[in-house]
Amino acid sequence: MNPLSASVIIPTRNRPETVIRCLDALAKQTLPPGSFEVVMVDDGSEPALILDPAKWERKFKLNLIRQNNTGPAGARNRGSIEAKGEFLAFTDDDCLPTPTWLEKLVAALRDNPEAIIGGSTFNGLKNQLFSETSQLILELVYEHFNRVPENSYFFASNNIALRHDRYLASGGFDPSFDGPAAEDRDFCDRWRMQERPLFWEKDAFIEHQHAQNLWGFCRLHFRYGQGAFLYQAKRKERSSVSMATDMAFHLSLPKAALQKLRRRRLHEKLKILITFFLWQAMNAVGFFWALCQTRWRL
């Protein structure tokens, strides 16, 4: 058996401070020292990311790769080519894996070698309105689409793992998604079309520390809307499930969101709900912007 059990792949661009915190968290993993590596893909940072691998060498080998900007999908694919582990685990540079994160993912993969294993995420920036709203969105998505953990539908790319050989055989992430928007939805959809399972290992936690202001929140979800348009086009090309699946989710949102917020004070509830509907609006604007651009090019 390969003595290097896992490779943790992290795409990064222009966030050197969060990278350090992420690597420090990985140094606290409960897997034995030397049993995993970290492949950090600097996807066109300006200036280029500089790291000292010796800082973490007692726990893991750090492989820092630099490339021109391709987007996180292309960066993850590059990392998978360079990786040497039996398993691949993916997270992002603004995430702090909890100590048992990798151990939980590897154990789940040994029991379910044909699956994508997805973990759970919690918001690490309390009392930050936009981060809290993003966490609420993720929780609603997982609770709707992953009701049966052993037969899940979608996992965000900041907390997944799978066998290295299965990843390569699947074709990896689609690099035509050149920004952080819907490439994980597309990957999970193609995986399901290959009749392979997705399994939710709820105890594999990461802490997400993505600070956002109003402009950043709007820009992020506008971009997600653009990604959703490309995702729907890709699904149509390969005759995947229809948009009705996604529409059912969006129709269920008002009731589900109110249920999640029932214990909040009224002013907190109102602020989050306003931001929640802003998310929906920016997604719609991004989607129809991408639609119009496509029509104009025809």
C-alpha cells in the first residue's frame, strides 16, 4: 500500500495570510506525521506566493506549485497531477480543517472507495452578517440535497475527498469554469452520471473564514449566477437532470430559511433575511447576464 495515504490539494491566489493559517491547521491533523502531503497550487498570485516548507516538515511535506491563472478548477487538476497520495482531499485557502478532518475522510474512503466523500463546514466569523448568510445558504443546500447522507447530491469543493485514481478517471474538474463558481456542482453532477455515489461524512469538519463586505458578497453571488448558467448549459449538453430539481430547492427556501432562523432575535432575523434575498437577486442577475452575453455572441 502506498505509505503516503493522502494528498491535500489547495488552490490559492493572492491570499498569503489565510494560506499560513490553513497550513498551520493541517499541521494539527491526527494522521501520523509523514502520512500525507500538501500540494499548494499558486494560481497566478501577484506577487508569487512564498512559503518555507521547513515550517511544517515535521508533519507533512509541502509541495508549492506556481502557474499562470486558470481558476480553481484548473488549479485543482494541476495539483492532482503532481499529487502522490492514494487519496485526494480538497480544501480552500480560507478554510481551517479541524484536527480529525483528514482522518475522518480517509477512513470514510476506505469504507467507500468508489465515492466522493464530503465533509461539513461551519462559519468561523461569528457576528459577520455576510459570512453568516453564506453559512445559512450552505446549510440549506446540504439539508435539501443531502437528506440521505449515503446518497448525497452535492458537496462544495472546499471539503471533499476521493481516491486519486478515481479522480483522474472521472476527468477531474472542468477547467472551462474559469472562476470559483459552480465547478463543484458540475463535478458532482458528472460523478453521479458515472453512477458513482456521494457520501456525507458529517464529522469531517472545516472552519470557513471567508470575510465579506456588501460589495464582495454581491460580486461573489453574481459570479455564482454566471457559473449556474454555464452549469445548466453543460447539463443540457450531456442530458443530465433538468432544472426542475434546482427549482424545487428555490421554491422551498422561504419556509426552510424561516425555520432555521426561528430562534434568532427579530432584528437579526430581518438582517439575515434581507441579505438572503440579496443572494437570490444577485444569482438571478448573474444568470441572466450570462444568458444575454451568450445571445449577443450568436
